[in-house]
Amino acid sequence: MTTYSFRLYVAGTTERSKAAEANLRFLCDERLAGACEVEVVDVAERPDLAEEGRVLATPTVVRLAPPPVLRVVGDLSDHGRAAAALGLPAAPGPPEERL
């Protein structure tokens, strides 16, 4: 199985930042059976990484692996759209169970 690698850029421990991390971890568990790595970067503490990653808004998640690099801005609350934008495989089970 392919291992996915994500970097989540947040600004502090706001509700939106926490929601983005929770939603990303949910998607990893649901769609990747945990075969993912998540690095959380607080842009206030690591502005160098935010600049290097050309992050202009938070929260932003960047899929680093597998290629190509993909990015999504927002808290990932729309799981279906976020999964599609990040190129994740479909969730297991019949479609009616995924609603």
C-alpha cells in the first residue's frame, strides 16, 4: 500500500486549526487505513516553513507524497471534496454507508 505524507499548516490552536487536523486524521483513517504521515506546522512558530511552502492562508494541507504535490486550503470539513482534492482513494463499503 502507498504511504501518503501530509503537511498541515495551522495558525495556533484555534478551533479551525483543530478541526482541520481532526478532519485530516479522519480521512487518513477512513481512506488510507492509517497508511499516512501527518506533520503539523504552526506558522507562527515556523514562518520559515510557511514561506518555503508558499502558504498564504491557514489551515492549508499539502500532500507531499505520493506525487504530484497537492494542496487544499480550509478545515477539510467537506470530507468528500477534501478527499477528491487530495487525490485519496474512495472510502471502503457501499456508498450509502459513506454518507
